[in-house]
Amino acid sequence: MKNAKAKSLPVAMYHYINELPGGITVSPERFEEHCRALAAKGWRGVGLDEAEGFLIHGRPLPLGAFLFTFDDGYLDNYLHAMPLLRLHGHRGVVFAVSNRLMPEGPPRVSLEAVIGRQGPRLPEVEVPVTVSAQGFSLRNDVFLNHAEVRLMDGEGTLRLASHAKGHYGVFTGPEFTEFFKPRTRYRTFYRTELDPVFGLPDFPVKAGLAHRAFMPDPALIEAITRLVPQDFDRAAAFFAEPENERELAALVAGFAARMGRYESDAERGARMRREIVGGKEELEGILGRPVLSLCWPWGHYCPEALAIAREAGFRLFFTTREGANPPAAPDAVRRFKAKDKAGGWLTSRAFLYSRPLLGNLYAKLRV
């Protein structure tokens, strides 16, 4: 068994490593338990180059290989995940949304302090929520900056790959039941390329690289912005008056026959290129090296998006579907969602997804 080779690479999907409880958050203390438990059972988190070698080219990995992935590019990945992975002999990959990475500036915490686990606990990172004057809780995530990205990628424990340019969704149709209002928002990536417009019908939003976009009529947007204030506090005051919302409803009803249109094939292709190619070029410009791996925003894509990504030079594609990952199967890498559960839970999932038949059967039963 000493020289046994992996038949499948289990891939875990993390997001936040901080103190704010949530469905996609793992606390630093729990994450250290995950790292320790895997190492104790003989698992090793592999690096980006090793994962690409196995999944693209079929290069062998030892039994016990495992891949940690972190979506979006949060500063807490640098502050907490990287030093804990390094401490326990693991590596992994961060899928960064390129236009959320902060512009040039010095690292907020030095690499030496992070590695030594002597960096400060930054309150805005540990609990990334602000509260508006009206009492609405608003997600206020802190993302990596360019200097931190280069330090992290160069150090090698956590290297960078693409999560597209903006992680944008698209409106998928004209149906709506309410208006977009100031309210508590715990999600960061609910936006489309269109800047949020208070008072706009709250059209359904889905993954931008998997759907054709519904485009609201510019005249509708202009009319709404003339009526509804567009700063948060004044918009909240506007919607506090029932008469104002009735006036808005009457205005929108006047556009019922011309609410908007669906984008053309050419517009759809151009939008997807902005998202896919733009994200690749921005990240390569920051890192100074080629980027071969793409994690689909929300895990969803369409054949046209895949063709554009391949043409741009991507070779490996990550989804949010669960299952096993045999060698030389780069088109739809499967991942399981990491949870704030005990280390034994994580090692059991690693075992399942390291066995192709068992892992795929388990994933199928969960659908």
C-alpha cells in the first residue's frame, strides 16, 4: 500500500474562515481541527500544480491526496487558512473573483506574521457585517488585495486560480412579486453587472454563465431612479411610506408591455467573454503567470461558456456538484461543501470521494 496511487481526488469547497456563523463559514478553530484530522488519518492537501497535473494530465498522486479549495478571495483565507494549512503540511487553492480583489497597497498583515500566526484579529474580517441606520444587517466582506495575493501565491501553500471577473448573475425574466428595497442582506454575490437600483422590480437572478440575461428597459430604470432615491438611507425612508410604493407600482405597471428584452446571442457571448476572459487576464496581470483553472460562479455553466473558457486557455473547470474525480477528467471537477463540523466528518467525506464508485453512488443518492 506504500506506493498505492489515488483513483480519485476528493475536493472540499470552503468559503469563509472567520467567526461569523453561517452556512458557508468554518471557524478558524474548526478549520484547524479539519487540517489536523486529515493529517492524522494520512491525508495530504495537495497544491494547485499537483491537482492540475492529476486532473488535466492524469499524472499520479499518492493515495491520501486531498484538495482544499476556497471560493471568492477573502482576506480571512490569507490570515487563517494559509498558516493552518502550512502548519499541518497541506496546500490548496483560492478561486478569486478578480474585480473584488482590492487595488495596489501594502499587505495589511505581513507574510511573516501570518505564517507565525501572530497577526492581529481584525474585527472587520472576523465579523464582516455592518448595520445601517435603520437596523439592517449588511454583508461587508473584506477581500484580499493585490499585494496579499502575490505574497500568498508566491509562498505556495495557497495559490490562486480564477472565479471569473465579477461572479455576476443575470436577471432571467420579467416576473417579479416585489421591488428591490433596502433590507438586511447576508449575501455578497447576488448582483448583476447592472448597479443595484432601488425600486427596480426584483427580477429573479441566476448564474450569469449558465443563462441568457433579461435586460430591463433603460427607460424603466431612468423613470424609477427619478422617483426613488438611490442612496440607502433615503431609499429606506421612501419605502417606509406606503403611498410611495403605490406610486412606484403604478409607474412600473405603465411599462408592463415594455419591461425589457432578452439579450441577443452576440450580447450574450460578449458578456460571457467579459466575465471569463476578463477575469483570467486580470488575475494573470496580478500574478504574472498563466492561470489554467476556472471555478464556475455558483458552479453552473453552459456549453457556450465552456467553449469561451477553453478558447481563452483554461484547462481545468470546477463545479459545485458532489462526486468523485478520477485522473484526466478536467471538464467538471466535483466538490463537496465543507461544513463547520468535527474533523471526523471531513475525513469520512474524504474517504467516500476517494473511491469513485462509492463516492458517485453517495452523491447520486444525495441529489
